[in-house]
Amino acid sequence: MVDQPLSVLVYVGLDLVGDGLMKLPFLRALRAAFPSARITWLAGQGKTVYAGALAPLIEGLVDEVIEDAHIGNRWWELLLPRPLKGRRFDLVLDSQRRVLTTLIVKRIRHGRFLSASADWHLSDQCPAAGMAKQSSMIRQMLTLVELASGRPALPNAPLRLDDRMETEAERRLPDGPVYVGLAPGAGGKHKCWPLENYIALAMRQVKAGRVPVVFLGPAERQWEDEIRDAVPGALLPLDYAATPLLTIALARRLAVAVANDSGTGHMMATAEVPLISLFGPTSPDKFAPVTPHLTILRAQSFGDSGMEFIPLSAVADAIETALGNIQPQG
């Protein structure tokens, strides 16, 4: 039986929006494993969105956020007084693998220290051989939770959204239609399935009596007129003021969604909507979202790594399969 820690510290370097979204399943699993612990999130080398844009999303998951702590970057920190003014934590989880950083973080007073750095040689415990090396960043972090708790991680433990966001999402996507979400953007063009394919996919949904809902971020606003002209029945519910929280709330109202390897894809995964995730030059082994209902389509399965090699028919068929797997309510 693993002792339940009363205080847990998680060390990260920094968190951008994409990082924060990818790490949410870890936080959900950590809180499920230790429901009574005081959890501190330490961004040692920069800012974290958990202190900003995503702060409302981690309410109840994290009790304290420390950012820009200047911990874990320079060798002479090993000669300074202990980090965090000598505070002590029952459990410290080091989420990164740079050896110097791990040596510095390990100086924080602790009961147990877990880290995959240096092939777990600096950790107080090591996982079984099959768990030791994970290519996915989030799977690496979930291994820390499993090692700390002695139980399987629960990355889909309950996540609460602000009621106001849920109400606004219902206003923008009222009950009634079958909504199919489409997220054509990504952080780079090399990760984008061609826009004309998304438009053709949207038209198929209209013909099937469904409503395509297109999620455009600020970088994709130039596509808005083209999409509206080509698919008059499409909804584009995001505006310039939209937040990740509203995007997640809107995604919860979808029957199924299609997304590239992108931040929006991870928001849809957080909403736990059946998700068809499209990958080409990037690796799903490393970057696939963690969500209960995930279908991955890889360009390599169709001949090459370019996103354009994923056939429209394959994505359309995946939508039909996902919709067919939805259990009726009541």
C-alpha cells in the first residue's frame, strides 16, 4: 500500500497553451490518485498557462501555481541554499529529463522523489521494464502518477467547466442538430490536412442532415469567407474573444470531431468528444491526444507522410463509424 502524500510538487520547465492542454490528463489523473493532497505546480524556468489562460480549467486540480521560479537551469544552483526556501513536500514529481535540472530539483526537501531522468537512476523508485520508456510525453507523465500511487492512472477523471461557459456554448450551439466539428488549423501548414478536403467533408455532413461546426483560431481567420461561401450551412462559433475554455465547452456539444495535430485537437480531446485525429509528418506516438474515443488516421498508411495523402473517403468513413458507435440516450 502506497502512503498517501499530503503535499505533492510537480516540476515543469514552462507551459505554453499547447503544453497545458496536453498535460491536463496528467493533472486529472494526479488529482484522482491523491484527492486529499495539496498539489503545487512549479514552472521553474518560465511562465505557465495554468497561472493565466488555463487557470480556470485547473480549479480543483491544483492548489498552488508557482511560475518563473528560476529553478533548474544553471549548475551553480547546486551550491545555493535549497530551492523554495527549504519548503518540504511529501512527493516531488519531476516531469522533465535533463540531468542537471533533475539534480537541482532533487534538492527540494521531499519524502519521495520520482523522475525518469538518467533512466530513472536519480529516482527513489523505478517502474517496471515495460513502463520505463514511453515515447509520448503525456504517457511519461502518467507513468509518474502510476509509480507514485501504485495504481493505474485515470487520465479521464472528472473535469469541471465553468457553468457560464456551458451556458454560452449552448447558446451558440443549441440542442437539436447533430453537430460535426472540424478543426482545419494547426501550428504549421505541414500539419494541416488540405482546406479543400475539410470543405468537402463539411458538404458531406450538410447532405447527411448534420451541421458542420468549423473551429478557426486567430491564425486561420483568412479562411472564414471561403468556408462560409462554400458551405452555407456551416457554423463558425469562435470569435476573436473565444478562450480555450469556451472551445472545450463548445466541443462537448459535438457528436464527433475531426482535427489535425493541433491545440484545438487537444481541446476537443479534453471535451471527450469522439475524435478523429489526423497525423502526417508528426508522430501520434508522441503527440496523440489522450481521450476515451480516439481514431488516428496516419498519412503513412496511405502512401507517404504528407497530410494530402489522407483520403477524404477515409475521414468520411471514420465519421460514420464514430457516429454509429454512439450509444443512444435513455
